[in-house]
Amino acid sequence: MQIRNWIAGKQVDGRRLAFYFCFVLLCLLTHSVTLAAEQPSAQAPSTPFGLTGLNTPAHDITIGGTIQQLIATRKPGSSAGVQLLVNGSQGSFTANLGTSLSSKVKQSLAQGAPVQISGTMQTINGKEYLLARTLTISGNQIIVRNENGFLVHGQQRSRASVNNSALYRSAK
């Protein structure tokens, strides 16, 4: 098979064209492999929260205490979302409750109320925060983050709080 080379105005053999094409691909592959070998490799986490521990509920800690202050407005240098200052048995700590709490839940977080928070301690901008997964206040458990560490929004939170056994019984 002959292919016309429009640049030089002559005929080019198909085998030669295939050879040059494969040669260029081989050069590109070799070049990319050498570039990858020169750069230091950093292992990427399997999930967006892989290095934070938010995707491992088995490693959560639970701390109880009384609410000192609720901070709903973000200050420069602090983490985003609602902050809850709690005085616990091991001292004071700041819990991050995320950005998706309903106004009803925020109203129930009154100063002096007993609270129990489960989550993971993380350092954000040099300050320690308890990134809350669940919040228990007045016997009501509120799911803040799911098992993968993502914030749960209002409608999802009510579905996540439903007892799964009740769902299975109603399906029969």
C-alpha cells in the first residue's frame, strides 16, 4: 500500500510509516517513564480523607462534657463550619460540627448543656479540633459525618438516623 506524502510530494511505503509511528510512541513512553522515575513518589490516599482518619469510624474517640460556647461564624485561621467549645473531663476542646447543621440542632446546643461527641482529633491551621462524626445531646444522636467522613445534610441525616431493622420489617 502506498500513501502519498503531501509534504515531500513522493510516495511513502505503509510499513515505513507504521515503523515511524511506533518509534515515536516508544520514544514518548520512554520519556514519560524517565520523568516519573525522577520525581519523588508520594502515596496518594485511597479516599479524600485517607490521611485524616475520617474514613475509619473504628478509630473514633468519644468525649463528653458541657457546652461552653457555640461559634457559628467563621473567623480567619479557623476551620470552616460550626465550632463547639466543650469543657470535658480531660479539659476543654473544640469540636467542628461541619457546615450543614439545621437551625433546630443549633438551637439545642445551649451553653451548659451536656453533650457527647464522637469523632477524630485533627490539627487544622495549628489548632486541634475534634471533627465530629456523631453528636449526642439530650439523648438524641445526630449524625454529622457518614462512615466515609463526608458531611451529612439535613434530609440525609434523618434517613441515616432511622433504625435499619425497622426498614427491613416494613419491607416484608
